[in-house]
Amino acid sequence: MLNGRDPRIDFFRGLALIFIFWDHVPHNPLGQITLRNIGFSDAAEVFVFLAGYASVLAYGKVLQREGYWMAGLKILRRTWVLYVVHIFLLAMLMGIVFFANSHVETRDLVEEMGLTHFVTHPQQALTDELLLRFKPNLMDPLPLYIVLLAGLSLVLPLLLRQTWLVVGASMTVYLLAPWMGWNLRAIADGVWYFNPVTWQLLFVLGGAAAIHASRPRPLQNPALSRQPLFLAAAAYVLAAGVITLSWRWPEIHDAWMPSALSDWLYPISKTDLSPVRLLHFLALAYVTAKLLPGRGWTQNWLAQQTCRMGRYSLEVFCLGVLLAPLADMVNAMAGDAFAMQILTALAGTALMALLGAWLEFNKRLNQSTKMAQA
């Protein structure tokens, strides 16, 4: 039987949302401390993996309690909600970007945000928006989640019963996709920036992790230093961090990086979820899980605010997408002053946390009203 909500999952979802917001604000100093600057993977991998984890945890319980058809119906209903949210979010984002662009004279925010297609071909852009082919900057994660969640309605029963069979099939598709050129169509580059045919593996692995975590396991040796897998994962995370940091100084990177290793390592494709990105995330997740096995550390005040953001990840993500161009506008109007960049990054994070707190308050208020009426 699948277990209940794990506050660690909420925490890391909330942290990923903060990192995504910081990464989406150009030249943001706090973006220098996000995952993309200390390894091959970034917050996108965290978001997709935990989306798979949370989805299988939630809808797996529905399937066990109410059967496949009800679980499938609820998954498709949630998928439809995400689709509608995507349409409205894109409309709001375009309005904010056009507003911001009218206040910034030094840059063309419309072009930077990938909205030129709408300006030049508005009717076609609206059609492409409905078909999930028009995805300006900042809008890529939500269509990916829509496609992956819709696919879950088909594989969930088999994933619960034959987990490794589904993981094996998912891995096969992941390995074949780059060679066969499998991807979905989009404007601009012609394909989706997040290729759902490859990123589905991370979503499936998240679901498999949720199933694995729900099963009873024997006590493990707490001595991490005597676990070869932990040491190998930690070594890979450390090596990836060193290589990533060396990108800041190309001459140093080129001087010490062996050509054979460079030819094997690059290019590190985010579109097709390059194996080195996937391996880095899995190693980082494994090391983190081993170093933070309990839940007690999620009880402090700051962690609780982050957990609350993770519990309402869709709403908080949407707010972060809308705040990013506004923060960019304010920074540009202030001449990209360092203090203003820090202020807008922290203010945006605070607003995201306040939204989580407001949604939590409303949820409790509704529960109290229902109990009073019962």
C-alpha cells in the first residue's frame, strides 16, 4: 500500500520552484547558487522526478482504493486542469512581457522571451498555443508535465504491478529517442525544448521511487563510508561540480580537460536529457536521500515555508513564471544594480511563499467550514 505525503518531497519541490524562479531572472546573482551551476543537471530534473513521485503516490492510492477507471478519470481531469492553466498562464505572461517591454529601452524583452511568433503571426500563434507548439521562454515545463501526466493514465496499473518492466521499457524508449529523432513538433527550433520522449524516463523513475519507498525494507548500515554505491555517487557529484565550475574559466577548463573526455562528455543535451545529466541527478538524489534519511529537519520554520510552497507547486510555479519578467523589468530600469537584483529575487521568493501560506490558510478554512456544517 502506498504511504502518505512525505514532507521531504514537498521541501525539495518547493526548493526546485525557488531555483527555477531565480534561474528565470536574467543576471540574477542568486541564480549562481542554484543546481545548474554546481552540476550537470538543474532544478528541471528535480521538478520532473518529484512530479512523477507525487503523481504515482497520489493516483496509485486512488487506483488501489477506487479502481483503474476512477484513477484514470482523475488523472485526465487533472491533465485538463493543467492544460487550461497553461493557456491562461501564457496569456497573462504575454501581457506582462508586453507591459515590461514598454518600460525597458535597452533590451527587447519580447524577442528575448520568444514572443516574436505571436507578434508576426498572431492567428497561427493562437493555434500553436492550443496545440502546445507555441511555448515561449519560461513556459516549457508545464506542457511537458501535461504530456507526462496524460501518459500516466495508461501505464499506472502496470507500473504498480510490474515496476521494473515499465522502467525497462521507458529506458529503451529513452535510449532510442535521440537516435531515431523522436520528439514533438514546436515552433522556433522545430521540436520541444524538453523532449517528452526522453524526459518520460525521469518521470517514470520518480514513480518507481514512490513505489519502492512504500515497500518495507530491512534496516541498512548507517555507516555511509562503507557503502560503495554512496561513495561512487558522491564522487560523481563532486567531479560534475568541479567540471561545471571550470566552465566559468574556459582557458582553465580547456587546459586540464583531456580531449578524449571532452569528446565523450559534450554536448550535454538538456533537450534529450543527456545520460550525464540523468546520471548526475540520480547520483545527487541518492546522496541527498542518504544524508537526510529522517524527516525531523523539515520541522524548522524556514523548511516549513519551503514545504508549503511544494504542496501547492502548480500555483507557486505559475506565480514564479509571472514574477520573473517583472523582476527583470525592475532590474533593467535600475540599471541591473546588484542590490536591486538581490531585492527582486528575495521579494519574488517571499511572494511565492506568501501564496503558499494563503492557499494553506484557505484549505484549512474550507475544512473548518465543512466540519462545522457536518
